[in-house]
Amino acid sequence: MTGVRTALAAIGDGAGHFALDAVEVAAPAHGEVRVRLLAAGICHTDQASLSWPGPLVLGHEGAGVVEAVGAGVTPLRIGQRVLLNWAIPCGQCPQCTRGRGSLCERTHGVGTTPGSSRAAPGHTRWRGQAIERSFNLGTFSEYTLVRAEALTLLPDGLAPEQACILGCGVMTGVGAVLNVAGVQAGESVAVLGCGGVGLSAIQGARLAGAGTIIAIDRREQALARARELGATHSVQARADDDSHDQLVAQVRALGQGRGVDHAFEATAVPALAFLPLRFARNGGNAIQLSGSHGHATAHLPDFMWDKRYQVPLYGGCLPERDFPRLLDWAQRGELQLGSMVTHRYALPQLQRALDDMLVGASAKGVILFEAEA
Ligand SMILES: [Zn+2]
Ligand SMILES: [Zn+2]
């Protein structure tokens, strides 16, 4: 029998800050699994989540080990290493039945679809009160409680610090290229912003067999990483090119003067959200991966002609289709995760981890939890 576990967790206050404190994580109920976290990836959304209604256990990327299982959970067993994933398509709502599981109405709490993707909501407590977890996961915590469907078994040999980033950043970037844009062999791709999501899009373009892959960033170090991961060309954006005219001209020239087939934005800067439209050819794709909130100004002719502008969620993720293939590519070394993880931290260093991400020092930062004796 397993009882309540006390775990150190990062708890957002809803006003832009967080504190480290103990939470109580109950034993798993029917269909649930308690996971001891080994590693958790840090994403721009974690910074945004500091302003979501609190208190909230932060973190939504993670890999860990099954510590306790509730009744009815098969085939997971205690001691197995798992990847956590925040989207669990219900398979029955109107979005799921039309094949758009990443927009599942149960996950998003819209429409009339009953139920929830959450583990029993009252079973994680802080100071005696039930507490919500970011994306129903809350991975910046030594333990978390999830529904069994949120877990994918990890193959032996894949380090947790690499596996943990698959669940949001890598899925978002690779999935946007393969599932959303449908990049075909030989096509041209431009990626603005070479952080974790942008580098994942570049790897997705390489996996798709794109002919021209243009990486764009202000930081030479980020461009060097992008070239290692598959970019065929790199363009350094200049701080004095306010209108972006020079940048657009360079990218369009690399796209044979007509622009590229698919342009992605992954800078997390709202003002740049429409810039991929200017890189894209007529009839091409412009895709914003930042999930930016805030305001951006659109120049309507940038949409001309026949361009498609999309803001996809989670790379169109269908967990049962996408995670096995991402893990397979990772094991073969076709999807390179090791070189994307540039910074490692312990949980008490979370503030520094967020700061390193915001100033662009890290491609992907990861929280490593202490190994249990
Ligand atoms: Zn659904
Ligand atoms: Zn994320």
C-alpha cells in the first residue's frame, strides 16, 4: 500500500512569481499513476503560467519513473520509466472524431463533452487545500499524479534529460512541420527563432527531407546549433533592420526569389508573429509556433496571395501516433535531443533557469531531480 507522498514543488502565485514549497500527492485512484519525476523541461509557457490563476504547480514537460499505480492500470508497472504528455484525446468528441485529437474538447474544456483529462483534482494538496497543476501535470514537483493515458513508456537507453523535452517543445516543433504544414521532400522551409521549438522545427524539416532549411536568429550561437541540427542556410537577423526589409529580402532570395514553401515563427515575441507571412511564397504556409498572446500589427498585403496563416497547438499531436515515432527517431539518432539540452538545473535553481531562457542563453533548459537512494 502506498500513502501520501510529500514533494517539493514550484508553485506559481498567479502574479508573476513562484515559491518552492511542499505539496502532498495522494496515492493513485482508479486509472491513475503516481510518477516520481527524473527530469522536467523548461518552456516559455512556464514563464507565462506564472500569471495564470494560482496557486498552481508549475511545469508541463517531464519524464519520470512509475512509483505507484491505481486499480485498473495496465500494462504499466512500478519502476518503469515514462514520458508525461499533457494532451489526452478522448476519442469521442466532435474534434477527436474528425481526427483533430490535439483540439479535443475534453482537454480544452469546451463544448458539451463531459469529463476531464485530469487525475482526481483534489488529490494534490498544498497547505491543506486542493491545488491545480499546469496542464494537469505539474512537472516541477518531485512527484505528480496523472491519468495512466498521460504516460508513454520510455525505451531503455534514452536519458530522462533528453526524453523529458519530447512532451511539449519537440512535439510542437516537429509536429508543426510534419502534421500541420505537411512539409514534403524537396520543399523549402524558413524558421525564425532557434530556441527549443525552432530547433525542433528544423529537425522536423530535415526528417521530412526538405531541400532548403533556413534558420534565422540574432544569436550566432543559436544559428550554429541550427546548422548542426539540419539547417542548410542560416541568416543572422540584425538589430538595426527595424522594418525587417533586409531580412525578408535575404530569405526570399534563398527561396528562389518567390519565398519559401513553409515559414515558421518561434521567437515568443508577439510583434514578430506575422513575419513568416513575408517569407512565404504565394500559396505557402506561415505558421506561428510561439502561441503568443498580446498584440501584433498585420499588413494585409502580406497575406497575398492564397497564403495560409495558422497557430497550431502542440504540433497537431496524436499521442499514439506521434510519441512512438519520436522515440524511434530519438533512439536512432535521427532526432537529436542531446545537443538541444544546453542547461541543467536543480529545482531550487528554477528562477535562474527561467532567466537563462528569457535572455536566450539556453536552447533548452532541464530541471534534474535528485536520484532516490
Ligand atoms: Zn476529444
Ligand atoms: Zn510547453
